[in-house]
Amino acid sequence: MSVVGPPDPVRVVLCDDRLFRHGLAEMLSIADDIEVAGEANTHERALATASEQRPDVVLLDLEMPRMGAEEAMRRVLRLP
């Protein structure tokens, strides 16, 4: 008989302004099955963090300076 432990937490990268990120991270911290794997304040930093951390989910603010969310999502989906 094999023993099955709890599933691995869902790893999330948050990309938004500081106040929103910290509030969301605080709310997610009470969930045992979610881990905030990284935070970013630009889409460029979100791409770098997603590449480094390999999260299950990337939450992107749709309106950020420089790179649009659509382009950022395309690049996240192309990460190896």
C-alpha cells in the first residue's frame, strides 16, 4: 500500500503594483495549497521571474507601462 501525501501547492507569480501584490500575497498566504513563488512590478520582471521560478500560474496586471499584457502572456507561454 502506498502512502499519498498532500498535493504540491500551486505556485503563483504576481505581477501588479506593489499595494495590490502585497494585498493579494497576504490573502493567498492563508491557503495551504497556494505558494507565491515570486512577485514583479513590470511585465519584463514577471517574465524573468516566471523563467526562474517556473510557476503554475502567472497573474498579470493588464495595464502596465512598456510591454502590454498580451505580449507578456505570449512570451510567458513560450517559456521552455
